Amino acid sequence: MNSWIEKQRYIIDFTLSSLLRRKVKNIGLLVLYTLIVFILASMMFFTHSIKREAALILKGAPEVVVQKIVAGRHDLMPIEYLDTIKKIRGVATAAPRLWGYYYDNLVKANYTLLVPPTQTTTTNISRTTVVENEPNSQSVDLTKPLYEVNGTKLESGTIIIGNGVARLRQIAKGDYMPFLSFDGNVMNLKVVDTLSAQSELVSSDLLLITEEDFRKLFGIDKQFVTDMTVVVNNPSEMPTVAAKIKKRLPQARPIIRDEILRTYESIFNWRGGMMIVIFSAAVLAFVIFAWDKASGLSAGERREIGILKAVGWETSDVIQMKFWEGAIISLTAFFSGVILAYIHVFFMGSPVFEPALKGWSALYPNFSLTPFVNIEQLTTLFFLTVLPYTVATIVPIWRAATIDPDSAMRFTGD
Amino acid sequence: MIELHGIRKVFNAGNPSEFTAINGANLQIAENQITVLKGPSGSGKTTLLSIVGCMSRPTAGRVHLNGREITSLPERFLTDIRRKTFGFIFQQPNLIKGISVLENVMLPAYPLGEKRSQLRIKALAGLDELNIGNKSHSNVEWLSGGEAQRASIVRALINNPSIIIADEPTAHLDSKLSYRFMEIIEKFKAEGKTVIITSHDPLVYDAAIVDRVITMRDGQIEV
Amino acid sequence: MVLHPTVIANLLAAYIASFMLVYAAFYGAQILKYWNIQSGEELQLILERKTYLISTLLGYTFGLQLLSLFLYIFTADSLTPLFVGAMCAAGTLNVSHFGYSVLVLKILNFILAGLWLVLNYADNQGYDYPLIKKKYLLLAIIAPFIVIETLLESAYFLGMRADVITSCCGSLFSSENAAGLGSEIASLPALPMLWTFYGVMFCTLATGLYFYIKGKGGYCYAVLSLVMFIIALVSVVSFISLYIYELPTHHCPFCIIMEDYHYIGYLLYLLLFGAVVSGIGVGILLPFRQVDSLKFMLTGFIGKLALSSVLLYLAFTALVSYQIVFSNLIM
Ligand SMILES: Nc1ncnc2c1ncn2[C@@H]1O[C@H](COP(=O)(O)OP(=O)(O)OP(=O)(O)O)[C@@H](O)[C@H]1O
Ligand SMILES: [Mg+2]
């Protein structure tokens, strides 16, 4: 056993020194390898933490939202629905919501206008919910509303805007923002505050507005609301309650939060997967490059292996040497790529592919992601990069290792 | 004692370039003797030497080493026998560039997993014996031809082999160095080692210490 | 299909493993056909060289198989949010029939590859390739299994449909299509299972030690170690997990490899896998003790295998007992 370890030490030492002797050749490979790992890792870290961020934020969103659908299209909801819903067994509370999209011609962006609920108690009732894999409570406090306002009161004629809007329009607290209402009048609303940066993924394009102003802007009658949020007593009854709502109000469409979450998951998984599929061409090119590097042994290398075999190294010793060589290169590239990607995504805001992955409009959020990496991501990354490299080099390694030992007797000149 | 029976070695069998390098060689090489193989270029000396030294296997025929049949052994076993029994000195020093003389000399012992400290002592002693101890930490590129060859001799001896095989060892040496080489060979014999040399060089095959000269021609041994 | 990076990684691993093994089996078949140790012909020399390639491939496959087993569970775990009713890997694997079949095949193939390496190691010790035919026959048996595994795994992942909101009435489509952990194993009574586990483990260890010391009862040990392996897996589901989670109803064999439980599952499973491979290895090698070229080393090697198997099982038992004793769960 001892001599086996000693032998591996000798072989690793020799491998390291022979890698260093061929710096130029190996640095090229290493740089490319690191780059591949870096790009893949950045992509994965990015989609993963954005997914997580979104999930955390959605955890604070209402469990069930009920919309009205007319001819397959989302329509305004009569306020009477509220009583019908409240009467359903299992419903703890229900509250109406008023919100809508507003297209700003000036900056060509869509805002989300929202009337903050008057009594926050309706949306956030504290009770215990058993959640599998409860996320660390670091990011979002469940009891806080999404749109956190630093105590500023919203009055008629004022708005509170999200950071994205503020950036885009270059306005701040105290400025006026003009809106074109449904009947063609211009409404000038005063910005009294901006939203906290905490949950910018959701609130970036958000504008908080009073109910009065909202109805004036969109021309919505008093007896209509956009949709309703519902809180149920027992989370496991959610599907039953949703079915009951659907039955009582045939035109209503209940949407369960977990379904939004699931959709979100799929979309981000799909995006991440898509990027990898696109990127697989690059991985393939790299694998071919690695194959080529490994099989195109220089005369010097062939000679070296020939000498080793002549002086008493066995084929499997040479294979072991090459294995260590691959391991050293792979691990170096893997860890540098991962570390670089970590810095890139979590400390520098992934400048390289933010636009591609977020796919938001001009108003895209500018927030820093909470660093989050787990073993699953690293294993996946390992499989997607190190595995192809390793496999691509097996046959070339074996070829190199089976050079005839007596070839050393036929080397001439230097 | 090495015995060869009906050794044939065919290269590229079945191809148009098929070539029989050795054709039915029978030979016995006695222990503790200096044997020289001579013959014209291309007559198969190196090929025969590589078969004797367990570096390659004959296409047909049997090789016995100290009574043990080694022809059909797997490469693993052949290598094991080779590194413990044979020391090789090549026409070229065949040192690996970029690492020190000491490391080069220790190379054959790496797969055996000997303790590093002991191995170092052995290697340094060997280098000292051939008067190149002061070069142990230089790069091999800086060595002169004679020094490089002596380094390769130390490497051949690192696992303390009982048989030394040298293929045209003096081809690149001037006559002074060649004499020096023959002195080293004489010392081997005094230590009880068997030496097999191929050479075109009269300085080698006419030397007084040589016990036996074998002539090869066209892949066969002349008697 | 669910286009998820981890799913892609899984499929990639599966295809690579299949490819490597089929490639190896192809040359293995050539070796079976043309092998002639007495010949010095070039063909024979080439075949002998190929044996190095094949061992290298199998070595890599073995490692890959182990890694991909864990990756597979990870993947199943990370896909849970996509499926209504799935709480962890167990639920996701239940999404289709293939889920658990793939898992079982993965474990089986890992063990087979491990046994091949054991056989290969023994063969390499003989000077006349004593086990070469058996070795490549075994390879020919393993290859189809790996291919089946790959096909099933593809079917499993490609056939997945996430329950996402449809454009119509979303909530009504949320059917409870994935049963929770309702497998029969979980419902095995925990306490009798605990006694069975310790009882069989005791027999296994005793037989192993007896074989190690006296050299008798090797086959018995090989069989017992396989039985023990299965019992241990069942026990993980039935009661070991309960003590680790400290919940009287959580039976999942997968959550224990997650961060929340300090990755304790890795250690448990590695010990178990190591134990079963070396344990069955004993039985595989026993018939060859009389082969001339192996006589001298094989007995020693089999002894070492048996000892390491026993020690690994012992470590497993110790770890399990530790978990039980220091668990806050009282049954
Ligand atoms: N790998 C090979 N493939 C094909 N032919 C070979 C191979 N190795 C050697 N030969 C041929 O075998 C013949 C014998 O070669 P060998 O090197 O043994 O000759 P030699 O007696 O050592 O010659 P020299 O005195 O020039 O060194 C030569 O004609 C050579 O071309
Ligand atoms: Mg020659």
C-alpha cells in the first residue's frame, strides 16, 4: 500500500513537471477549458439564483388569485364576486386588487400600476404553513409586503415608483410624471418615493398609485376590480377551493401560487437548458480540440514516453500518468472556471449575459443576486465539462501509452 | 543464462511491407560474460537485443531467462522482469529534457514506489561513482556527450540489474570516451553482471575483456 | 421533455457510459474470438494492448456509474417543484414507471462494473491471463444492461411533462398524479425491520470473519453480503431514515444525501456499495483459487476483499447505530 502511494506520488510529481515543461501547449488548452467552464457555470449560477430569487419572492405573493375570463380573455371583475368567494367554505379571506399595465410611449416600456391594498392584514395573515425545504429566511420576509415603502403615505395625485422606472425616466422623489389617461387627458402625478431595492426582480417596473387615480387613469368603474386574492384556511385544500370557485363563478379563473412557481421553474429550466443546447456546439468543438491535442503527440512527447517505457515504465504506469495529467488540467480548469463564474455572477452582476437570460424589456431589474451554489449545480457542471474532456482523451491516451518500448532504441539525433 | 530458440521477428505481417528482421535465431548467452553482437547495418542486432531485453516479443520462438519461459508473458510481467533484470544503455543517451540529471537517473525506479530518500541516496552514489555527482542538479541539456552517456549508465543501474544491455554505446563517443566506457563495462563484469553489447566499433569487439563475439547477417546468426 | 441542465448532464453521462461499454465490449468480443496467448503474431500483440484500453474504459465507467447514480437522485430532487405532489426525489422518480427501474439498474450496473474490476485485478496477477475469457464474457453481459439503463433513462427524462399552468383553467389540471412515498417498503413495520437488520448483519459479519480466519464459507458470505445489501437498502427506507430525519413518518432514502442532513447519505451508501462489491467479489473469485497462475496471490486477495467487505459493513452498522442512539426520535 505504501509503495503504491509512493508510486502515485512519483508519477504525479513527474506529471506536474512534464506539464510545466510544455507550458505553451498546455496553457492554450487550460485557457479554453476554463473559458468553457466559466461560461457554463455563469449560466447555471445565474439561472439558478434568479429562479430561487423568484421563488422566494413568490412565497410572499397571494396563494390564490382569481381572475375573470371572458371569451378566453382576461376581463375586469365585478366586485360582487368578492362576496361569493368569501362565502365558500375554506376561504379565510378574499380581497380585491386593482392593477394594470401602462405603456409609456416616451421610453417605450411597460409599467405595472398597482393600487396597494388598504389593509395589509387581508393579504398577510400569519399562520403556520408546513413547507418542504423551507428556504433560508435570509432574503424575503414573508410578513413583509412585496412593495415595501419607507413609511411614505400615498395620497391622491401621488405615486411611488420602482427603481427601474426611476432609472429609465431619470426621475426621483419630488418630480412629476405625466400619464395619458383613457380619455386622452394628461394626468400629472407627483413621485413621492421610490421602492426599496430589496425585491427589485418584481418591483422594478412597479408604480404604486391610489385607487382614485387608478380608476381615473384607466377609466374603470367603481364596481369593477382587476382581480381578487384569496387566502385559504388549509393550504392542502387549495385545489378544492379553486374548484369550488370555478364552479360557483364559471367565468372565474383561479390561479394557484404554486402553479406560478412551477411555471417559473419550467421557464428558467428551459432557458438554462436551451442555453446549454446552444452552447453544446462550443463544448463539442472543445472536445474535438482536446481529442486533437491528446492524440497529436509531438515528437518530443512520443520520445519521452518511449524512453519511459524503455527504462521500465509499464503501459498502465503511463496511463496513470496521463490520468493524473488530465485530472490536474481538468480540476484546475474546473475550479478556476467556477470561481471566475462565481465572481462574475454574484459580485459583478453577470455583465456578459444578463440580457440574454433575463429576457426582460428595457426595464430590466438591476439587483445583485444572493450567492447560491449547491452540490447539484457543481456536479452537473462537472458532468457537462470534465466528463466530455476525460472521455475524449481516453483513446489518445491509450494510444500514447502503448508506444513500443523498443522505439527508444531507434531514436536518432536530438 | 539466456537461451533463444528459433526466434523469428516479422514486422508488418500481411502488409506489402512485410519484413522478417530475424529469421530463426538460436543462441545461448552465458552469465557473467561480455557478449558482443556485430554485423552489418540492418542485420537485426537491435531487434534481437530488444527481444533479449524483454522489450518486444518475438513473432515465433521461445526465450528462456534463467530457465523461465518468458515469451508468452503479458506485458505487465515482461516489464516487471525487465526493470528488475535489465539495464539499458542506448546509442543516444535518451535522457528526458527539462528535468535534472538526478531525476532522470531515478526515473526507472518510480513505478516500483521505493522510498524517495533511499532512492536519492542510491542515485547520488551512482552519479558519484561515475564522477558526475557535481552535475546531479543540472539540466540534462547542459551535459557534454560523455557526461550524458554516463548519466544514462547510472540510470541503467539504478534498479541494480544483473544484465546490462547496450546498443551501440560508443557510436557517438570519441575514442578516449570509448575507452572510458569499456573500463566501466569491465567493472560491471567484475561485479558479476552479464553484459550484452551490439557494436560496429572494433574498439569494442576487439577489446580484450570481451568474452564472445557473435556475428549476425540478414537476420541470422553466423556460426 | 424537461430541458433542464441537470437532465442534460444525466443523459450525457448515460450515453457516454453506454458508448464506452459497447466500445469495450466490441473489443472484448474480438479478444474472445482471436485470443491466443501462445502466439507472438501482431494480432495477438494488438489484442493484448487492447486489454489496457478496456480496463481503462471499465475503470472510468465504474466511477461514472457511481457519480451518475448520485447525480440522478440530485436531478430527481431538483425537479420536484415541477410536479404536483412531489416533495423530493422519491416523488419525481414516481412520475413514470421508468424512474425507479433506472435507479435499480444504475445500482446493478455499478455493482457489475465493480465486479468486473475485481475480476480484472485478479486476472492481471496471473502470468497467463487466466481469467481472460470469463472477464470478457462478463463484459458482454454488462454491456446490454448499461444500454437498457440508458434507454430507460432517456425514456424517463424525455417522457417527462411538467404540470405547468395551461392557458386555460390552470388549477383544474393539477391532478394528484404523483403518489407520495406510498411504497410498500416504507410501510414495513420499523421495529421488526430493525431487528432483522441487526440479526442478518450479525450473521453476515460473523460469516465474513469466519471466512477470513478459517477460509471456509466464502460462497455463503458472498450470498449473505448481497442479501445484506438489499436488507440494508430496505432498512434505510424503513427505519434508518426515520432516525436521521427524526420524523416518525419520513421514509425517504434520498433526502439523506442532501445538504440538510450533512450529506450523511453519501457515507452510508458508499460504505454499502463498497461492502457489497467486495463481498460478492469474494464469491466471484473463489472458483479460481485452484488456477495455477493465481494460486499464490488469489487466496490473499480474496481474504483482503472479505476483510474490507466486513469492515465496510461494520462501519455502516456503526454509523447507523450512532444515528439511532443519538437521534431525538424515540420509537
Ligand atoms: N518497427 C519496425 N518496422 C519495420 N521494420 C523494422 C522495424 N524495426 C526494425 N525494422 C527493420 O528490421 C531490420 C533490422 O533492424 P535492426 O535495427 O535490428 O538492425 P541493426 O542490425 O541494429 O542495424 P544497425 O547496425 O544499423 O543499428 C531493418 O531492416 C529495419 O528496417
Ligand atoms: Mg541497431
